[in-house]
Amino acid sequence: ITSRAPGIWRYLELLPVDAPPARSLAVGSTPLIAADRLGPTLGVDRLWIKDDTRNPSLSFKDRPAAIAAARAVEFGLPALACASTGNLAGATAAAAAAVGLPAYVFIPADLETAKVEHALSYGATVVPIDGTYDDVNRLCLEIADETGWGFININLRPFYAEGSKTLAYEIAESLGWRSPDVVVAPIASGAMFTRVARGFEELADIGLIERRPIRFVGGQAAGCAPVATAFEAGTDVIEPVREPDTIVRSLAIGNPADGPYAVELARSTGGSIEAIADHVTAAAIRDVA
Ligand SMILES: *Cc1c(COP(=O)(O)O)cnc(C)c1O
């Protein structure tokens, strides 16, 4: 692996594609930064931050989008599409531009304009829908059936979700083929949170890292925290949030597909899932910056 070029395709054998795609963006191999001033202020001896803003469209969504786009090309699908809370819009538009497919991006109409313009700049057709992300998602299910387009996070979801495993592969590689004691990650649908865990499992299965316990701690915005609420209540039944109310738009999924698995992961590893108030998140953004 270390003799291969940087990027997610260096872990090809662990990903659900047959060969590295002929065209793709330079996704992955982002830095794992030692936050040795921030860590102690939080009471943490050793803290690393995986800076996935260094990806081509500025978020980790380039990882799942790259896998889904590669499969869409293998399947010969006519277009790439997605339902997005924000970052997937740009990632889908960029991935489609890279592989030469048209992109259709469906978003809640009140999404931040910067994210809309981001997707437009890659040449995507952006379709604002009057409703929440969950409304957009339901509509896209029907459109997927009618058009046969590859919806990155809907009918291509099994491939999309696997992309987040590369976060775990890279973290382990950066730590000298070891796993961390604790993983702290945000939860929207729960796909990333649960697939990072699977990534470490797979590395242990093939003997690249020693199998050690990892505590999984998830974060949601208090204004849309169905998974944190279920964790707190000691159940894995997710009560959907109908009207998300938070500045953390990219996590505002009221009815998260992988919610029950995220609760189970936090519980079985001795972790937790926290609901974070927006003013706390705003302060944390400044601390990290
Ligand atoms: C999409 C996203 C997540 C997590 O999404 P999942 O649906 O849980 O995989 C986390 N943070 C940001 C900024 C995102 O855009």
C-alpha cells in the first residue's frame, strides 16, 4: 500500500470497485494533524484531527462520491444525481464532471447559497425543493425509479457508504498501522460513523493492524438529534425529527438510515452520542480554526 500513489485507490482491494477508474479526482490521503495545543485544553493527552477539508470539493463527501461515481460508470448509468444536505451537492457535481456525466443535485430550497453555487460551478443542474432534506430524499427515490439515474446516496448507497471506510484506512496508516483509542465523528445518516468502524475491523481482519477496542463517540446538532436522543433513551428505535432547527445544515437529517446501527456501535464500544447546541459548535469552529 505505501508504495502506491496517494489517494483512496491505494486501498483498491478493500473497496467495491473492480479497477481504479480511468478518470477520477485526487481524493483522500488528507493529513492527520496532531492538535497538541487544542488537545490539552479539552483534557485530551493526544488529539488528532483528520482534515478532510483538503479533498477536492472541500469535504469527506468526495470519498463516497468517488466510489459511487466509479460504479455508475461501470454500470453505464446515464447521469449522476443526489439528495443533499449541502456538501454532497458539490461532491456529486465534481465527481460527475470528472467522469464526464451530467449531474442533477436535489436540495432543500433554503440551503446556504455558497453550497448551491459550489455545485453550479461544476456544471450541475441544481433543483431546489420546498421542504426538508427528508422530503427531498423521498422525492429522489421516485425520480430514481423513473429516470434510472445513479443517485449517489440512494440507489448507489451501498457503494457510496463504503467510501467512508477509507477514513479509517488512512488514520491507521498515519498512526503507523495502529488504531486510535477513541474515534469522535459527526452523524447525519450515520453512514460515515458506522463505516469508519467497519474500516478498522477490516484492517484487523487482514492483519494490517492489531485488533484493539475503539470507543466510538458520535456528535449531532441538538436541533436535529434523533440518533443522540435514541442513545440517551436506551433504545435503537429512531424517532424522526420533522423540523430540523440548526445552523449545522450538513447534519440535518431527521430520519437517518443508519441511525440504529450508529446507536448500536456507540453502545457496544462504550462510547456515546452527544447532542451539541449550536452556540457550542460555533465556539468549537473558532477553537479548531
Ligand atoms: C455528510 C456529512 C457528515 C456525515 O454524514 P453521514 O450521512 O452520517 O455519513 C458529517 N459531516 C459533514 C460535514 C457532512 O457533510
